[in-house]
Amino acid sequence: MTISAIEIEIPSAIDVHVTDDTLTVDLSDGRSISVPVSWYPRLIQATESERKNWRLIGKGHGIHWEDIDEDISIEGLLAGRPSGESQASLKRWLQSRKAHPTKV
């Protein structure tokens, strides 16, 4: 018996919106996917200005926030995967933000 793998084409992101509660990504196939911002601790800590400063990477297969050094893949969003950042890494990042406050 053979098993054939089904190839799934992951749509690309075309727009991103972040509120205090929700990350919403509009996809190239017409869908929008929304997940809780609480899945991404760096987005929770980000200012409104930092949240708006995003860019698409990998031809829309990911989103990057330069100011907070956060990358989120569309595949991960569709799979329902929250941030995989360790508590130690997040703690170091939060300490670095306190040492170098960001302008709002």
C-alpha cells in the first residue's frame, strides 16, 4: 500500500492588523485569520506604533516586526501554533526593553 502526501499550498499574507486583543491577517485566498495577541508575548508588550511597524517576508509567507524582533509564519497561524519563545528568552528581551525604553 502506498500513501501519497497531499500538497497544501499555504496562502500568502496581504495585510495585517493588530489590536490589544487580536492579530488578524488577510490572506491571498480571500480568508482572514484571527488569533489572540496573547499567543505572542512580544506583541502584547509592543506599543501601538511598534505593532503597526510590520512588513511581509518570504513573499508573504511570514510577518516581521523590526522594532520587537518578532517573526510569525502564516503556516504557524493556520496550524494554530502560538509563539514558541522560551520564558528565559522573553525575560531577557523584556529586560533589554527596560534598559533601552522605546519612544511611544
